[in-house]
Amino acid sequence: MGAPGLPGLRGTDHIGFTVPDLDAAVAFFVDVIGCEPFYELGPFQSDDGWMETHLDVHPRTVMRRLKFLRCRHGSNFELFEYEAPGQNRAQPRNSDVGGHHLAFYVDDMDGAVAYLRAKGVRVLGEPTVRTGGPNGGQTWVYFLSPWGMQLELVSFPNGKGYERETSARLWHPAFPAA
């Protein structure tokens, strides 16, 4: 009997986010964050119910464009720009159902925070340093995109506390696999 869960599961391939203005979002992720765009598709719409069936959107939705980006190591992500009747244009907060954030690992937390502030990016408070428990060794801080999407910087140069006690996810060089 195989491992529980999806047969053949290997990991996360990409994460998708809907943004209000694709060009502005791509410019932010490329020019400020340092991501690399690598392909774009669109527009798409259907008169036969395809989008409603396959994407659970209003049948008259237009997916204007989507663009895939990569930010060094980690999962790719795709940005969508939609137009749809009754579209909710409010950015959810982390506490809202559907709330989310995208975290970027950085080696130099202080330098990254100073850089964001110099670019006029709203950083939410000062970095939080975890000294004990499962997240011991981690430093993090949230910041907002120009349209209000929650983003995070995270760093744990010596690994997180839980990595010392598990063999399931030993990816950090501070804890080489046995």
C-alpha cells in the first residue's frame, strides 16, 4: 500500500493570484521584488459554459490575461486579470475566508526591509524574531503590494526549530539529511 493522499503527488507546482491590473502587478513583482516573468496567455472567454464548468466563475467571465513568474527558488506563481459580472474587487485580509499571503525567503532581512521601505512599499511593523519553539530561528515581516495583497519576508539562516526534530522535510543546509 502506498503513501496516503494523492497518487503520484510530488509537491506544489504553482500558486495563482487574481490581481486588479496585470501590468502593474507584473511591474511590482519584477521591478521591486526581482521576479522573472516567463510566459503570458490570454484573453480567454467562452460562450459554451467552459469557464463556468472548469473554473467555477460567472459564465460571462473574461480572463483578460495571465502571466507566470518565478522568483529564484520555490514555486512558480501565476497572476490573473479577470473581468466578471458581480466580481468582488476587494483584497481579502489574512483573517478573511480566502485570505492568503505569499512569502519570499531572503538571506538579509534588514537589507530587504530597508530596500522595500526605500521603494515606498508599506512594511507592517518591524521584523518578528522567533527564539524558541517550532519556529525558533525564524524572522518574518509582512508587507503590502500596491493593491493591498499581503506578502511576507522570511528568513531562518540556521534553520527552524522543528527541522532539528524531523526527517520529513530536511531541506535546509543547516540540517543535512542523514
